[in-house]
Amino acid sequence: MTRFIAEISSNHNGDKQRCLDLIHAAAACGCWGVKFQLFRIEHLFAPEILQISETHRQRRRWELPLHFLPDLAACARDKGLAFGCTPFDLEAVDILKPHVDFLKVASYELPWLDLIQKCASTGLPLMMSCGMAEEAEIIAAVETARGADVSDLTVFHCVSNYPVEATNCNLAAIGTLKNLFPGVKIGWSDHSVDPAVVSRAVNHWKSDVVEFHFDLEGSGEEFGAGHCWLPQQIRPLIAGENFESDSLCDGQPKLLPSSSEKDERKWRADASDGLRPTLPVRHSWPLQQVSGLDKPIVAFKAGGPGLGHLVRLLAIAENLREDHEIHPVFIVHESAGSVKLLSRNGFTWHGENTDPTTLDPAVVVLDLKEPCGELIENLKATGIPTAVIDRPDCLMADLVIIPSFGWQAHKEMNHLVGGSRYQLLRSDILCLKPSSPPQPGSRIVVSFGGEDPNLLTEKTATALSSLPKDIPVQFVIGPDFMKHRKAWPPEALMADNFSLIETRDPLETILPGAGLLITAMGVTIAEAHLLGVPVAVLSNYQSDDESVKRLVDAEVVANLGYHCDLKDETFASLLNDLWTNTIRRQGLAVRGWQLTDGLGAQRAAHLIAELLQPATPGEDGTC
């Protein structure tokens, strides 16, 4: 009996509930299994492509949040479905292994034998699609899997067009694969959305497995391309209804890329490093695009603890690149976090000791914790304008931007701007802003980012343990979190209603629908405001007092105090009062949502772009 697998691909839209609904729908249709995809664009596309192509950069919004995996796997198995996923890099195989019942290698990654070898060596059943592939490539892939002692292998015939016409499906290749690989399951990975094609693949060519792209109602990210099935379309086929088929979709029994696939072959992963596209295309394709090399350069220098300074600059750089035809270049401390963030957003960077003047910038933008007066003076001496973020003491800069609630500049200082209109938020956050502030949800999210050196996570867990045990609490920790811990997890985080989310994903995949965010000072507060989530601030440093006071005066946060001054029982009482006061939390959410329009980075980018314009001469010819 043919097994049907619903390929969710990116039709989940980053929404966990939608993922679960898709799994339920696949089960209701009679599927054997359901499959997702796990990729991160900085591990999918070569940097040369991400630096040039906004279309490829936007694929980051199609990513499956890592913290969804345990719940999706549990839901699938509860519905009697096998749960599978496609990894697109070697690290993803390790992430997926504890959660999935099978792995799949996509057509684009078939030439990357290292990925096949790693998938096969997990001992999990492995499936592979061979769209665009030549016979020798398919044989090499199968031999690699067998050489790694694959436990259960399925090979899909596939045509990598989205959608594919019935007459180009070349279903006879299924028979060729069966003859070439006896003992291997052979299937059809469908992009046709044609009942006659699937019916012939099953009833004439005896496909062991059929994989099809699946959506709920046509609102999935990929549905518009035309290769995704809806439940009412696929259900009759799974139920065994025999649709009239035509031998015209059989084609030739040869294992060759079709003429329509030949150009796309170049965009497969290169066998040397697994990144798309192949090395020759990486070298030639950027040269055929509008080059950033002839655009004015704006150099961004970020410093300070964590990634907050870099995130703010990145938001401005996005807008300069997309709206002002400017080429941003970063100067940063090359930590794993900063490199990852810049890579996935397609920016180039240099080490923190780089002299900005060597980059020949038209403007330099600084977001530094340490004093930067000497650097500004040196830049001025060479005629390079400067903009400074969050440093009202740097009045010698040409532009000073203070992204802080309640802050106001003196009217006579035209080069100082700030306040709630200049909150610097990334475009990924902006596109998630709800049309109205939602009602506070039923869970608490705790996130102190980065390393959390002051152990605010543990302190908060101790205080929250006194709240009712039916309140779900999610503690979000990052990859560097353990640097200051001797043992993990501490007893404070062992309550039944507490869950740990260890992730490299941005917080916007977790925040929507939360009833409260407990966090420290940083850009996360503005992100929560934009999403309509109420915020409580626990301060890392006494120096945050002035900023927190402005937020409190603006009625957009609840102040929990400075952690060193806060006794556990007082902290617990504050949290209990805040959580039980739904009206107050709703007020914080509404006010924050109203005062944060998400356009601050656009406004800042516009002012920085103006620094590139030559001054207008006066009547006497002076500037």
C-alpha cells in the first residue's frame, strides 16, 4: 500500500499553532507521515548570494523555529503519523536526530554526499529526492547511503519545477529506479497538483511512497507558486479513488534532468561545502546583478556587551541598503553570534580593530558602550561625517540618535533626535506587528539574553515558583548561557510548569501571544511593545535607572527594580501582583503598542542618508 507524506515545507508561516493544524489536517486526510524542513539561510546560501539578493535573504522568514520541534513530533505521533524533517546542513542532522522518525535529503542537496553520509549514519530511515540529477549522481548518492549502513532507504523520482506540467513528469523514471535499486523503496515527489499524475504514479508505476506539498487553505508561504495541495484535493487520492490517468505523463525511462531543470541545476548545493549555488554560479551571478561596489559605503561600528548594539545598527543598515542604495559594512567583534547575525542578513564585516577610514566610507555610524570622542575627532579630521547611537554626550558628532522612550532633545540641537519614534527595530519584527494590541496570553516568557552573567534567570525562577502552578513559564536561553553556570539546570527551574527553550532563534518566534515578558534593558523591550506583549523590567545595572524611569513614566513597562536590591520575597510579591492584575498588563501592552510604530530604523536611515548629501552653498558661495 502506498504511503503518503504531507510535506509542510514553509507553509507553517512561522506559526506553531498553524504547524499543529497542518499535522491534524494531514492525519485527517489519511497520511502515513508528515514532514517539515529545517534550514537557516546562512547555512543554505553562500554569502556572495545573500549579500546581493534580498529575495534570498527573505527566506529567513520561512525558517522553522527550533523550539517547535518537540511539540510537533509529539503531535504527529499522537495522531499516528511518522514525523520527518529535511536537514539542509550537517548541524541540522544533529538537532533533528532526537526528534524525528525519518530524514529526507532534498533534490538540491543530493550532490552533497557528506550530508547523505551523515543522515544515513544516524540509523534513521532516509529518503532522498533526485530532481535535476543525472543517473551517475543518483547512483553515487545511493552508494553513499548504503556505505553508511542506512537502515531504510527511499528514493523519490522528482521534477524540480514548481509546478510541473503533467507531460513533463517523466513517471517512467520510477520504473527505471526500481530496476536500478532492487530492495530500495521508490516513490514520487509531486509538484504537479494533478490527481491523474499521482494516480498513475501509484496505480501504474506502483510507487511505494508519494510525497506532496501540503497547505491548509491557501495561506501558506509557498502556496502561491502553484505546487501545493489542499486537504480536499488530496483526500480522495489517499482514500484510493482511482483517477483517470494518461500515459503522456510517463515520458522516457531515462534518469536525466529535463530541459526545464537544466538552469536550476546550477543552484544546487556545491559538493565542496553544501552551500547553494555551485561555485561557478557564486562567482558569476553576483557580477550580473546590480553591484554594491559602486554604491556609497556606510561603515557601522558596534561594541558593548551582547548583541544589542549590533542589532540596532543592523536595523538601520537594512533600511539604508534597501531604500537608499547604500552599501553597509560592519566593524565588529567577531563572536559566533555577531558573525551569524551578519551572515544571515547578508552583510560584510571586518574585525573590531579595523580603522574605519581604510574602508573609504561616506559616513561612519557608531553604537559603542565606551567613549568615542577621540574616534569622532579623527573621522572629522579626514572629512568623514559621523552618526552616533544612544550617546547624548557625543555632541561633536554630526548626528546623534537616542532610541529611548520619553527622551527629548533641546529644540536648538537639530542634530539630536530620539524618543519613541526612533526605536530601532528590524524589518523581521515590523512585519509581525498585529493590527491591534492583542489580549495578554496565559503564559510568561523570561529572557535575559546572551550569557545572563548576573543570573537573573535563576532569580526570576525562584520568584515565579510562588505563583500558581497552572501558569506556563518559558525560560529562553541562548548558546552562551552556560558560561557563568557551574551546574544546570538549577533546582529553581525544575517546576512542572517551567520549560526551557534553548535556541539561537530570534525572540519574535516565541513572544507572540505571551501574557508577560520579563527581561532586562535592551532592544527586546521595544520588540515586545511592537508585538503587543506587556513587559516587566529587572535591571542588570543601576546605571539603567534613568532609562527605566522614562519607560515607567511613559506607562509602557512595570519596573521590578535592580536585582541586587531585590529580595526574593519582594520580587515574588511584585510578580504575583502584576500577573493577577490583567487590566494593568493590558494597559502596558496597549500603551507600548501605540507608542512603537516600528519605523524608527527607517527614520534613522533617512537622516543618515542625508549626511551623504553635499551641503547647499550660500549666496556668497560658502557652505
